[in-house]
Amino acid sequence: MAGFAAAVVRPRRVAAAGIEASRGVLPAPDDPREWPAFRDALVRWREDTRAAIRYNGSLYARDDLRWTASCYSCCFLMMCDEAFYDPIAGRFTVESFLDGGERDFGGFDAVVLWHAYPRIGIDPRNQYDFYRDMPGGLAGLRSLSDRFHARGVKVFLNYNPWDTGTRRERAADVDVLCELVREIDADGIFLDTLKEGDREFRSRLDAARRGVALESELALPVERIADHHLSWAQWFDDSRTPGVLRNKWIERRHMQRQIRRWNDDHAAELQAAWMNGSGILVWENVFGSFVGWNARDRSTLKSMLPVQRRYAPLFSGEAWTPLVAAEMPGAFASLWEGRGLRLWTLVNRTDRAIEGPLLRIGAAPGERAWDLIAGREAASTRDGAHLILTGTIPASGIGGFVCGPAEALGRDFEAFLAAQGRPHSAASRDAAPPLRQTRLKAVPRAPIRGLPEEMVRVPAARLALTTEFRTRECGFYESRNELVRERGLALNKPRRITREVDLEAFAIDRTPVTNAEFARFLKASGYRPRHPENFLKHWSDGEPPAAALNHPVTYVDLDDARAYARWARKRLPREEEWQIAAQGSDGRRYPWGNEFRPGFANGGESGGTTPVKAYPEGRSPFGCYDMCGNVWEWTESERADGRTRFAIVRGGSFYKAEGSHWYMDGGPQPCDFAAKFLLMWPGLDRCATIGFRCAAGLAPAA
């Protein structure tokens, strides 16, 4: 997944005589006296490696694939992100999203349209179904792609090779992906959890649509650089002296994106990209957990990208000299040459600003240099045949200079400098992470008098309620996911959260709402959802299957369930109410006791839902049926932080996707188990395995 299986690169110091070819970063020696020998070793190693693998870089020269060499900034985009999809208007907001990307990050060259995880596995829909069930279907995604292309932004689809336990396609994965690429007019495929794609990907994609690139998540082997134009440099550990990206060194046109998605501080990634002429992955909504970029790092990226885009031919050219001498301790520089220009990228590896002489460069009389970050002519003094360039590089920041004749700089160079020199606010050096507060949507009380026959009474309770989640990257109740910020944390570990709850007495339905009951609601109310996609998908001609009248209704989203509850003069249960009704006052693990017992719940033996009263021995202490297995149940627990909306579903279901721990939880679940379900739009939120029951507050007796 874009997950914890990613390669961890831990470079050791490289002796000047040799290169550690197994490393994603070729670490540099600390002693500047060893740098010339290190550079010579890099050149020899590159020549030997390219000869040994019989390297052929012809794909990089193809006109339809040249865009990859300047695709520096990519946004990993959760399609359910409220910055991208407006759930009220029911539409994608491409233009405002890209406007925000330009304002905050300097713009995006590409986006990855992430679609399925961490929700996939809730029902049999596979990864391709998640694209098909997006607003407007594949035609809608084609329109979405057109809107990105109109702004010069490339579109990557996502491929999850681990998705082998959901509904199977009639064709092989590569064929389905090629069809999606054609229909959506995608520009690339992101290879989730893979270090390389199948060898037939390239030829099959070329037959489907020219110009489609492959990008691996894990460290790409040198043998596959020739047919993978992009790859992630994920959690690559650099040496103290900036090292060299191995794959970028072999093929200068190869684009590697630095990424440490759980980090609050991206200075190291930005510096590695700057020193290597390579790219950055911007990822703030990490599967439903907000990990926002701080103001300092946003400012650095906004200064970096215009330079990289303007001078892309230099950064992807052959004249790259790593680790040229810098004048100040803690400052390091790379040199890029071509088209009559010399360009230096510098980084400050210290936690304090560096001010003073930065570079000593050879310069003919009258030759001038410009500060690319400050946006003005560089302050300099002449020392014979050299210019000494002075300036300031902020703590953990970057610097840059260019030197060349006016005709090489371009007619628009002054305008470019002016844009670079627009002052940043003092807050732009703030390295504090931005935080978001997750808010619970207000819950209606919906009091009733008396106790209807179909409901049971649950007395008031004041207790410490413990709820269990499975550790997943989507997190729990909070917007900021602290538990998975350390890469080594294993998935599938239980996390128990204890909260003090104080609940008034309430009533709750004995059973989930059935197909027959929901049909009566539709006839009586005339209810029709605003977005009908997948609404009651298992019904035929507006009628439920005759054999499933007493089965729980499914393919209803949270708002469909709320509409039924309002019609019935009830509401949905709070998740705390649901849990107490399921486990009683003694905190039992399952409605019937502390051990799971086959035959007490629908665990999938029949392959589908069962009648809501099929398991009387599985009733809860209050007499509620089906609070374990059969179908998940919506609760009135909707939360949002402005980027992610989610609700908590309870009880588990008959369905469990097998084969990968990346799938969402499935099968019957204990009473205290909660699953965080990311919300997007009805066509996706309606599932084959989620139903609901109603609850109500109890009005005081007259």
C-alpha cells in the first residue's frame, strides 16, 4: 500500500574507491577532500552499471514520454478529500483544488487519483469498481481528466496488486488497467506496493495509449529504470553530506519523488530533491489522517519548483557535478551546466541561517550571477578570475545561483526573477505543523413516549466505555493519526480507546431495518435520493427480492438511513448507544458472552445476508438481534475536519475479503469493535454489507 512494506534505505558511508549499488541513495563522504575521488567513482560506477545491464534509454527520448523528466511536483490525492470533492454540491472541484495547490505549494505537475484503500474490502467491489462507481462513472472521470489536462496537470491511476480477494474481473489486471487508461485518458499508473511492474506493462500500455508512464512505490531496481520513467524515493535516508539518488544518477531523465508521508518536517526531502534535480510528492490527506505541510516547507517548495521547471533541461542533462565546494560550513552545492548556463543548487544542513560567502566560481570579466531564490542579482566580490557569491540560506533551507550570458538567460528572465523575489511573510519560516480539529455532527434527540413493540429500552449509563479499532493508516476518531507516524508500527494490532460516557435512557430497534420495512417507507414517504447511484442495487424494478424481505436492507447510505429514521420518528443510534445495547452492562465481548460461537451469528456461511431473527441465541442482553455479523450498521457518528468525512460502522458482516491485510475489516465483529468508514458520495457509500437500525430518546413520563 502506499504502505509500511516500503523499502527502507539506510545508507552507510561510501568509501571514495567504491559505490554501494544496493542503496537508493549513494551516500557521500563527509571529508570534502574525498569528494573529487567520490565523483570519479560515481562516473566509473555509472558507466560500468549501464554496460552491465545493457542500458537502453530510448524510451526517455520518445516525444510522448518526455513530459516525465519535468514532472517535479505530484499530489497524492484522496478522491474523497473535501478540498477536491464537495459533498453538498455533489461535484468535483478541480479548479479550486488546483488554485489552492498553486497558492500553497507552487502548483502540481501531476496527481495520483487514489480511490479504494482504506475502504476496499467492505464488500465484494474490487479496485476497478471503485473507479467505476465514482461520480459520473468512467465518463465522469474522463471529464475530470480533461479538466486536469486543461491546467497542464498529468493524471495517474492507481493499481493495487494486492487486491486479489474481492470480485474478480474476466480479464487480467493489465488488460483492465489498459482499458481504464483508454477510457479516462490517464497519463500514468502508480504501482502501489511494487518496486516494478510486470514486464508486459510497457508494451500493453503503448498499444492502449501512447505516453503513459509507470511509477513504482518501492525502490526501483536499476534493471527497470529503462521502462519506468518515475519512482518514489520513499523514506530514503540520506548521508549527512548530501548523497546522490542512485537511479537519477544512472538516468538523468528519470524522475524520483521524495516522500515521507508521516513527517511534519519535509526539509530533508526538499533538500534531497533540490540537490538531485528531482521531485516531491505532496501528500497531506494520508488515507483520512491529516498530516499538513508547515509554512516553511510550503515556502521552500514554492521557491524551488519555478527554478526546476524553468531549467528542466539542465536538471535532466548530462552535465551534473555533485558536491562542488561551498564556502560556508554546513552549506553544500551541486552544479548543473548546459545551454550556455551554469546553475548551482545549495542547501543549508544546519538549524541556523547561513550568511556570507557561499560560492567561489570561475568568471570572466564582466560576467554576472543571479540569486534564483531571492530573485535579484547576486551580491558578489571579484577575486582575480573568480567571483565570490554571498547571500543568506535560512535554517534547513535552500539557495540557488545562475550564471550566463543574457541570450542564454532568456528574454523573460527579469520577470522570472521578479516573481521569485516576491517577499514571503515572516510566517513562511514557521515549521509548526498545521492542525485540524475533527468535529462530530450534531445528533438529533428524537424523543418518543412509550416503548414501541419493535424496540427495547436501554437504561441510562455512566461508565468508562472501551472501544477497539484495528490499527490502520486511516486512524481513529482524531484527524491527526499519531499511532502510525512511526514507520515500524505493524498493522492489524488492536488499539483500545477508553472514553467516559454519560448516556440517558434510550430505545433501540430489536432488529436491523429489513427490506420489507424499507419498502413500506418508500411507498409511504415517496422518498427518492438526490443521487440514486447504487441505491437499493439488489432490488429489481423497485421491489426487494421476495426471498429477502426479512433480510436487512443494504445499499443505503447514511442519509438514506437518516431519512428512514425521520419518517419513523426516530433517529440512528449513537455508536456508544449501539455498543451498550450490544454488550450490556457487563462489557461482554459478544452479545451472548466472551467467546465467539458458530451458529450464533451470520458469519458468511450462506454467502449473503440472512433473516434478521435467524439467530435468536445470538441476541444481546437487551434482546437485540444481529448485533454481530450479517451486516455492518450505520451509527450517528459522522465526523469531519474539512478534508475528511467519516462515520463509524459497527457489528461486522457476513463478508470478509481474504488475501491481504490492507482490506477493511470484515466478518462478524465483537461488540466493542469499531471501524472508521471514510465517506465520499452515495454511489460509493452504499454497500452490499451496510444496513442500519433505529434508536430514539425516551421522553420523561408525564
